[in-house]
Amino acid sequence: MVEWEIEGQVALATGEVLGPLSVREVPSTVFVDAQGTIVAAASGPRERAFLSKRTRELLESSR
């Protein structure tokens, strides 16, 4: 297993708050880069494997 040393915040919100983020369900995951720009989003619950894979892809593409 690969561990990423990433610090971040968790936000809880209702559907109307998430709408501008292009997500439609609660829970949703929004990936934000170091500059505060939303770089990806996923609606609905996600498995750890998805989150790990997507995080790895985004980190690799930002290099």
C-alpha cells in the first residue's frame, strides 16, 4: 500500500452547496490543488481504491 502524506480539510455540505462544484450527490469528493483550484470531482460514495488511484493520477499529472 502506498501512503500519501497529504494534509487537507473535510467539508460537509448539502446538495445546493455542492452544485457549483459540479457534483450532484452527498457524499461527494472534490480534489483541490495547492493553489485552491478544483481539479476533479466525483459524485456519490467512492471506495478507497478509487480515491487512491485518482489521487495518484492527479499528483502525477501535476508534475
